[in-house]
Amino acid sequence: MNAVNRVTKQSLGTLRQFVVTADVAAGAVAIPVYPGLIPSATGIAGGPDQQYQTVDASPLNGAAVTMVTKSGEVYRKSIAYTQKAVTMATADLVLPRAGIVEGSRANYDGISVRIITTYLPNSDQLATRVDVLFGKRYLRPEWLSIVADRV
């Protein structure tokens, strides 16, 4: 099975690589992989599932599987990717009204920030905190690659 161009769905002429996403026993009937194995449903360009197509053909029963890394060997993993594959994502945090002196939430250039000032009666002080809830989001996971180095 060869990989296909994401836009044109034409075969790239190179074998498609998959990642096994769970442990499987010897002789397993199904092996969970990412990305999904999706040939064009009709085998004809423009078929109903062509927009999701990941390979140019369905695998044959008993087809050989070539492992990139060997089972039982230890590898050091690094990630190689282009900047447009991953982005930072932020979420709006709740802005409580009770027990605070001042509070505000703002969104600047896609980054949501919350600032809260509250009164601390035991020390007779005002405390201000700035919060940002962020994480990563994979925009194009196919533009990431794991580089395995045998240790």
C-alpha cells in the first residue's frame, strides 16, 4: 500500500508508514494503527470516502508487514516537525465574581489571559495572579516524524 497525496489522492509511489497504537498478541486478527487505513471506498477517483483516503489500495490477506524498528530493542525517540504542524492552544478560564477585588479576562492574538486581584485578610495584602491555560494542538500530525535512534 502506497501513501497518497492529501489533496490530489494520487499515489506517491512510496510505502505508507503506520504507528501501532496498542499492544497486540501474536496471531492477532486486527492491529490498531494510526492513521487509519482508508482506501477509496469505490476504488474510483471521486468515490464517497476519497476525501479521507490514506492509501492507494486495501491490504491483501496475508500481506507482509515490514517493521521499521525491531521488537524488544530500546530506542531513543526524537521528534522532527515543521513549525506549522503544531500550535499552542489556550482556553478561556472562568472569571469568578465572589471573593475578588478585581478580575478581568482578555484575549490577545489568540491567547486568553485571566487576571484576578483578591484581598488576603490575614496579612492585610492584595494578591494578584495571572493565569493562562495552554496546551499543544496538532494541526497537521502527518507533518511530524519520530526519529528512532538505537541506544
